[in-house]
Amino acid sequence: MEWAGPERRRFVRANFPCKITLSIPEKHVIISHTENIGAGGVRVLIPERLEVSTLVDLAIYIAEEPTICKGRVVWMVERKTLFSEEPHLYDIGIEFYEIDEESQRFIQSFVETSVPQE
């Protein structure tokens, strides 16, 4: 199931699949990929449910060296498969809440060069 809610983003996003690690403090690490990314946050697919407001440490591999920041889960949508009643994956929207200006500018510049201009 795709997110069909109202669009409330303040930042342009690029549909770009890059490696991302989500570290949930004092629990575990999830390795996945981004569905899209913008200067304000990312959308990822993961195999487990995270509650809204969960805080995560992020390492985003747009370039060789990862961009390190902290994020907060702001929405979660279950994706069900045709073959099972159980959700297979979860779409998670993560807002950056602790990111240095240089990293945010880097992501913004990447997005601006990746998104086709109309």
C-alpha cells in the first residue's frame, strides 16, 4: 500500500535508492535502502514496525562517506503482500531532527541535481 495522505513536505525529494542504516538506541540496527530523500528527511522500507516518534541514528550512504544524523519517525504505513495476511514491509517516513548544516546542504545539493527540472 502506497502512502496516499496529504502532501506536507517542505523540501523537494529525489527518488534515490541508497544504503541506509537505522540504529535504534539500546536495541539494534536495521540496514535498508532509501526510497526517496530530501534535505528534511527520508523514506525507507524496513521489515519491522517502528512506532511514530521513535528516535533513530542514521548513516546515509549517498557518497562513499556516510552522512550521519539523527531522525524521528513521523509516519508508518504497512505494505501487505498478495500471498500473506501479515505485513511484509513497512514504509517509514523519517524527519531529520539533528543534522549539521553542511550535511543538510550536501543532501539539498544532491537532490537539486538529481530531480529533473520542469
